[in-house]
Amino acid sequence: MREIFEQFLKAIEAKDAPVAFSLLTDDVELFDPHYPVQDMRGIEEVKEGLTWGLKSLKSMSFTIRHCSENSTSSLAFFEADCLHVLPNNKPIKFPQVFVVEYREQKIKAIRAYEPFGPHGFVGFMLKLNRFIWRLTHK
């Protein structure tokens, strides 16, 4: 299973959409809060989302740090160091965890989790509370 996901990531890094798509089931599910639609279902929605992702970044790189898979399960877990480059050449480095589900030697689902806090008003309140915490807990 690890090899299938590594092939998928290499295809994404190479911006080789046909190879990436060939590794997915027709009823694939992709959850990733980086995307405009974070919960994509079915090959057409996932193709549209991944095509957007490939076009929106200059480059993407994934280095798998840890992998946990079980021969009796259809799930695998990956921790990766990501280095993406924006169109303005600004690098973005962050850790990411992927939960990958397999079926018949293809990827059935990918759920990506990043260590980014909430946005909007909730994110503002969290930052404010963290600031107050640092001031009052020294």
C-alpha cells in the first residue's frame, strides 16, 4: 500500500495528473482543507480539485517521515514533511498527516490533516486567548 501512495505523491510532485488519477478509484474521496472544496467525492470532483491544486502552486514536495500500515487493514497512515512553493517563489514548509484507504490496489480515500488553527473570528479569538495566556502564565 505504501508504494501506491508514494507513486501518487511522486506523480503530484511531477504534476503528472494522468498518472495520479490512474491510482484512484472511481468513487475516491479526498478531504483536504487546503482546497476550495475541502470534501471532494468521486473521481470527477477529485480531478477538478487536484487540477486546481497542481495549477495553484509552482511546486509541491512530500517527504514521508513515518508510515504505519497493517496487512489486514485497508488503511495506512503517513506523516510527511511538505515543502510547497507558491507562484511568487515563496516556500511553505509544514508537516502533514495523511490517512489513506485502499481498495483493489488503488486509493479509495485520502484525508489530509495540517497543523493550522481555525480561521476567521474563531481563529482571531484563539490567537487573542493564546496571547493572554502567555501574558498571564509567566
